[in-house]
Amino acid sequence: MKMNKNESEKPKEFISEETYKEIITNELERIGTSGKFVWFLFFLCITPNILNGFHVNSYTMLGHLPDDQWCEIDDLRNTNWTIDQILSISQRDLNTKGCTIWNWDYQYLSEISFEEAYNYTSRMSDISLPSEIACKAKGSYQYTAPASTFVTDWELVCENAIQRTSAQVFISLGKFFGSFSFGIFADKYGRKSAFTLGAAFFIVSSLFCTFSPWYSLFLIGRFGLGSASSGLFYPGFTMIVENICIKHRSWMSIAFSASYPIGMILMAAAAYLVEPWRYLQLTLTIPALLAIINCYLLPESPRWLLAKGRYDKAYRIVFKQKSHYHLNKMTTIENFTVTDKKTDSCTTVTLWGKLKAGPLKQIIELFATGRVRKLILTSYFMFCVTSLCYYVTALNAANLAVSRFFYVAITGLVDLPSYLVPVVMLRFTGRKVTTMLMFFLTGIALLMVLVVPESSTTWVVAFAMLGRFGISATYSVVTLYAAELFPTEIRNSALGTCSTWAHVGSITAPYAVDILGPLGWYLPTTICGVCVLAAGLLTLLLPETGTGKLSDHIEDVPATSTSDMTPISNNKLRNFPKVTN
């Protein structure tokens, strides 16, 4: 208590803005190198990302088409016929999985024995087959294990099967919306605020999905989960990039992305143990409540606070005590004087001017200069192509005749080692070369499908999985690379809008598989391979960031050439915090 009293009696010291920033950033560099701050921040950011692996991929388990679907005929319900006997008459030689049946006079058949009915329908079939009608015209869909999928709750089969895919589309649409809105929200109101809002969305949306009696409310919950996943991922990832030194930043950012397949593996194990889909959804929801603890303990990003001029709060987070510094009053007065002169000389502010200074400010700044425009447009293409290929390889592999539990688990196991390769490569080749090589590896693997005969299933799957291995590794590197390309004041907006374009790819992927696949089984992977190679070539337009400094302001964005890695003006650099990478 005496120390606190002495500290409170310590006289206030007035310092310049430059000095205040330098004091805080020097301490942030020190604690961001090693110690409790590094591991505490890493743990708080990485654990909620496991939740994304739960719900974003839960569609495979929660919404699978029932394998044991059949059509129960109303007129035959009171007979003592077995299911196989009913199917031998109503669905003989039909391969529609109970969606359609033969239009027999089932009321007449119910009045005779099965043997008589079977002989009668056989004789009539030799003369003339009856018409083929929908199951709902004469009966209803039945399943041996209806509780294992939400498809049976709302009969999303046969003519309504297209509505089943809405559950996955709404996740992608939610991520599309969330990556855009949460990115801007995080840059304007802070990383912690966006993270907390994302956690709240996640918990509420999970409860909607678990207890919803209507499919429309279930879809709203899925949309919320997709949005919330961006609210948990990007602010947490940005916190690591902004506050951890480059010694740990590379492997921690990769480990952050690797937590996603861990969630997939745990979800597959939970689905194997818990069969009813609502119980499984509840099992995946309960861990989300732990995010409340993360929201309480997670500090705001000191770098974001510095970029916003909130030095006192940044000082309190970094030094764990109240600041004894104040900005020089003369500087403040001078700033006010300049502002007043500008205000007097300005005309009436228009609505467009208000939008530019308010909600659209971050978006406009993404295209403010030629350098930033080149970075953001190239990043958009890389993210879109990476996401497209990631989901195309996943959807193509899902058509294999394997257990869904095994498939999801093996997908997570394939993804896990894919994150180790970039960790090693980033140490020796840097961000730019690693990203380019990963794109080329993926593109070549996917194009190799062209030279493999369609009958060689093992080799086709092997190259497809090699492509998935490469694209998973690329995803982690591209996210880190993009985070370092942009300055602090627009970093989260850049990542958020990049993620928006990534989800354009994820939404497009099912159409690439379902529409182009029937035209040629090799077309989806071929198109992805060409696009990935193009993204690898575009990487040549980007600067190397692994040996430079994280820029805080748009004026400090580096040029493409690695020889021009210094800020635009050395005089301007003195106004910004120094970061040792």
C-alpha cells in the first residue's frame, strides 16, 4: 500500500507526444519478446478459435442426408408387412431413395396378402408400369435414425433437399458479413470490443441453433455463427500480430490458424459419441460459454490505443500501473489553434463529407494511395482464390465413400501438419517467397489431376489431398502476410474486407463442384489450379514484410521493392513508434 501511495504522490510529468509513444512502444517491445504477457495474450486469443472449427464444419455431422430413408405408404401402415416387403412393391427398380414410388392402388393391395400383392404387381408390371409419383402423394418419409440429422426435423429431402444446403450457405454468408463488419468495428472501437461482441453473437447464435423449432430460426443462428466466427478470429489474430515480436509472431500466427483443425477433430469425436443432432449442437455450444472468461481477461491492443491517441490506457496495460505522464499542453494548444483556423476556412460540411469522415473512413483509406490500392486488390484476389480452392478440395473429397466421422477427422489431421511447413519456411525464405512457393505447390498438385486417369481413384485423391495440404498451408501464410502488409490504423479493416472476398470464394465453391463437376470431373480442380498459380505470380508485386517494420500509418506503407523498405520520409518516421521485428 505504501508503494501505491508513493506512486500516487509522484509529480506529473509533461512530455511530448513523440516521447510518450516511444516510452510505451519500447516497453511493449520488451514484454512482447518473452514472459507472461506473450503467453497470456496467445492463450486468450487462440482458445476461442477452436470454437470456429466446431460450428463452421458441423454441417457434415448435423445435416447429413439420411442413408436409411424410405417411403411409408399410408394405406399399408396397418398391414403386417415388413419394410423390405413394402419397398419391394412400392420402390421396385427405383433408385430414388424413397423420393418417388409406383402409383399402385395401395388400398386394394392392403386387403390381400403380401404374396398375392407381389404376384399381382409383377404381372401388371410386365404389361404396363404404373406412373411414378412423389412419396408425399401416397405416404410420408421415414428414417431408421431420424434424430441424427436436422434434415429429418424439417423434411429437407427430395424436392426440398436444396433447402438443406442453405444451412452451409448461411454460414458462409454470415462470415461474408461478419468479416466485413467486424473488421471495421475493430478498427473503430477496438480489438477487445469486437472480440467481445463476436463472443456474444457466438453464444446466442449457438443457442438458436440448438433449440430452434423452426428452420428459419435455425438458419438465423447459422448466419450468426458465421458472423461471430469472424468476430473471434480476426481481432484475436490482429492482437497477436500487433503486440508480439517477430521472433514469436510467425509461429504463433501459424499456431493460431492450426487451432481450427483441432476444433474439427474434437467435433468429429463428439459427433461419434453423441448421435442426436440437438444434443451434439448443445455439446458444441457449452464450451462457447468459456469465451466469457476470455472477454473479461483479454486486454485492449496497446498498438491500437496508440494509433487512436489513447496513451494513458495503453500505458496502464503495458506497465500495469497508472500513467504519470501528460501530453505537453503547448502542443495541445497549438493543435487546437490549427484546427480552429481550418474550421473557419471550411464551408458547410456535406453529407458525403460526413460519411467520408465517419462510417466510410476506413474503406476509403484502403484505397487512399496507389501503394495501398495495389496491396489491397492483390490481397483480395489471393484470399478469394485460397478460399475457393480450400472448399473445392473439401467438397470433392466428401464424395468419397468413407465414414463422415473419419472424413472430418482425417481432414483435420491433414490440415495440422500443413501448418508446420510454413513455420520452417518463414524462418529461411520470408513471407513473400513462402507465400509464392505455397501457391505454386498447390497449383501444380491440383493440375496433376489432369494427367491421372479417372479410374485411378487413389492417385486422384492423393493429388487432391496434396492440394488441400498446400492450400491449408497457404491460408495461414496469406493471413499473416496480409496482416503485416497494412498499417495499424487500417489493418483490421484490410483483414476484414480480405476475409469478405475469401467468403466470395467459399460461396462460389459449391457451384464450381456441382455445376462444373458433371461437365468434367477434372474441371473444378483444374480451374482452382490455374487461379492459384496466377495468385502465386501476383505475389511478386508485393513487398517483403518479414525483415521490415510494422507500419502504423498509411504514409509508411513500404514499396514493392525490398530495397525500399524504409518509410517514405525519415522525418515522418520520428512521429511514429519504433517497432523491432
